[in-house]
Amino acid sequence: LNQTQLILDYSEFLAFNLNDFQRAISQLNQAAEKAIKPFDQGRFRLLLGDILVFNKRYNEALVNYALVQGALKNDDLAQEAKFKEAQTSYFRGDFDWAQSQLKILKSSTSQKIANDAIALHVLINENTLEDSTQTALKKYAAAELLIHQNQYSNAITTLQELQTDPKLDRLADDVMHTLGLTHLKIGNHDTAKRYWKSLIETYPRSIYKDDALFQLSALMMEFYNDPETAKIYLENIIFNHPDSIYFVTAQNQYRQLRGDQIN
């Protein structure tokens, strides 16, 4: 491992395993100041920004993300920093500023960043057109920030409260999907399964339907030892969701479960 990677790994360990955030922040600040290569400096500042967001020090995080963009211009790392800047603005409920950043990123050279930017742009757009107060979206963004900060039980409480909000409307399937993912993170497999099954039944046209099907197939294989039910979920992706990002993986997993010879 090179020196840069060692510093990044140790800083991440200090922050997220030992909760010694101040030491991690100070170490990354020093490393960024001393870094000779702009790319190394960018990697230090990107992680520093993430740790600062985790600690609700948003303005300092935004400064670091901006410095990455300034040092690396059109590099993928700069585009990642721009996405994190937009995401931080979204977490804080500053949707107009987030949208202005996301519009630029929709044509990012990195496919993942472009996809993430489009998804967040659509989420904000759909939920600000009809609800001028943006109350539901602000609560949802706050819940996503809690997940980002590993505060899963608080996030679940916020999302469950949001489910009773009369202005929820377009966000209902987002909330259900996020509840499924959050329960999965803390090992509540039965609850995650319930949310995804409910999502498929209640919102059959949801953009998360293929994701829910894939998550359910994985649960069936990994935790319930039920390959037959897993096959049914995978078949649904193969026959009804040919554009899904899970399509190729679903095909391969289905063939394996069926016992096909795979070269």
C-alpha cells in the first residue's frame, strides 16, 4: 500500500471505527496541505468532506469539496466532489442549489455519477413541483442524512412518521424502499422483506420495483435458504424489466439456481 492509501485507511478507521473524528480531521487536513500531487490532495479532501458532513460541519465540508474541484477540474474525482456538494445541499434542504449542481453532473463522464445525479435530480424535481413548501422532501432528505450518519433507528422513526404525512404522495415508494434498505442494514430481514413485498404490490409501476425484486431474491438465497422463491423474483426481473441494471446478474443467478452449465 502507498502512503496516501495508508493515511486514507487510517483516517477512515479513526473516524468511523474509533469515533475519533477530530484526530481524523486533523490528520487529513495536514496530509492535504503537504500533498504534492493534486490527485492525492483531492482524495484527502474528499474523505475529509465526508467526515465533516457526518459531523454536521456542512460549510467546512462544502469548502473541501470545492477545493477538490478547483485542483482537479474535469477529473472524475472532481465530479464526485461536485456530486457530494449537491448531495450535502440536498441533505440541508437547499434544493435549488443542489439542482443547479446536478444539472451539470447529468452529463458526467462517470456513468455512476451521472446516474446518481439524474436520480437525485428527478427526486427533487418531482417532489418540489406540487408541494411548494417541500415539507415532505425536507423530512425525507433529513432521514437520508441520518442514514448517511449511520443513525439508522432515528432514520427509521423519521421515515415512519413521514408515511403518515398527507403530502407524501410521490415520495411514498421512495420511503418504503428506503425503509427496506435501512432495515436490511441493521439485520431486520423479515421487516425489510415486508417493505419490499408491499412496495411491489402497492406501487407496481415504481422505479424501485426491479430493485425490490432483486433485494428479495438475494434475501431468499442468503437468509431464507429458499432458492425456488428467489427464482420467481429473478424471473420477474428477466421477463418484465429488461432495462434493469440487475438484468444480467439476474440472468446469471437464475441459471445457477436452475443448475445450468455456465462457461
